[in-house]
Amino acid sequence: MEQSGRITLNPLVMGGRPCIRGMRITVGNIIGLLAAGHSIAEVLDEFPELKEEDVLASLAYASWSVDVIEMPLSLTMAEVC
């Protein structure tokens, strides 16, 4: 996924969770606020260091990440089907 540098993953920042531009604001923080019914404007008020593009990048990242399927290596194709 093209992140354009807005979404960063660093094991030393927030335990490696996806963050906005290396800050301690996670994609999960932003998506959680939006899911709770807050508007983008309200998210930006809550985190003034963010830009609208950061919120939109978080939505895109969250959308992409739910399509990523992780399957244990121990599963066989017979178990999957």
C-alpha cells in the first residue's frame, strides 16, 4: 500500500502500531474517533498537530488493512476449504 509517508511503523513508537508521521497518534486513535461518530473536523480539533490528509490516510490504511488476511502456516488447504 502506498502510504506517502503519512503512516509510519516503528517498533520504538507506540509498540510498532501504525502511527501518523512518527507521532504518538495511532491510526487506531483516529479510526476509533471516527467510528464513534466524530467528524474529521472534531478529530482535527482533538489533535491540532494533524492535517486532514492524515485522517484520510488513516481511513485508507484501515481499509487496506482489513483486506490483509493472515493465515497460520500450520493450516493446510484442506483445512481452509
